[in-house]
Amino acid sequence: MKLPRMKKRRDFLRAAQRGKRAARPGLVLQALPETGGPMRLGFTVTKKVGNAVVRNRTKRRLREAARLVLGESPPQGWDIVLIGRDETRGRPFVQLQGDLRGAMKQAGVPI
């Protein structure tokens, strides 16, 4: 199942400025509660992580982890940004999912 996505720069900036942050070894999560509407996800990876191929692979890993963790019952009314880190690429997938669950819990996002 495809999850709703954030694509506009202003949405990413709003989540960064007003949202809650939670950092884990595999990712950084920014979560902003929004009234009504479905949960939306955004993914970003900085150039510090690597070239375009590496950044895209990192985003694919984050998307799949989010799909598996949030796919069955996504929390309504949240804008969530997942920021990939250098460790995201080589981190075992089960640990990456655990990082996502822990970051969501820390930021107060219901799972």
C-alpha cells in the first residue's frame, strides 16, 4: 500500500520548524500534528550521505521501513519527515524499523 507523501518544500520546512524531533542511529524523525486529514510522509537525505545513487537507495530503505511500520494503521493527522543518515544505508533492516518505532514513540506519534 502506498502512503500519502509530502512533496512541497513549505511542508518540509513547517515540520522542521514547528514539529517534534527524535533522533536515532538510523534516522531522524520530524513530526508535526495537523488537524484532520491523512498522515503524510516526506523523505530526505543530505548530500553528506553520498552521491545520488546512495541517497536514492537510502530513501528507498526509509520508504520501505515506513510502509511496513505504518502501512496497516497509519496515524491520522500527522506530517512526518524522515531524514536519512549515513548509518541508514548499512543498518540491518530490522534495526531500522526499530529506530523508526522508537523515534515515533519519542516524538509522541501514535503507532
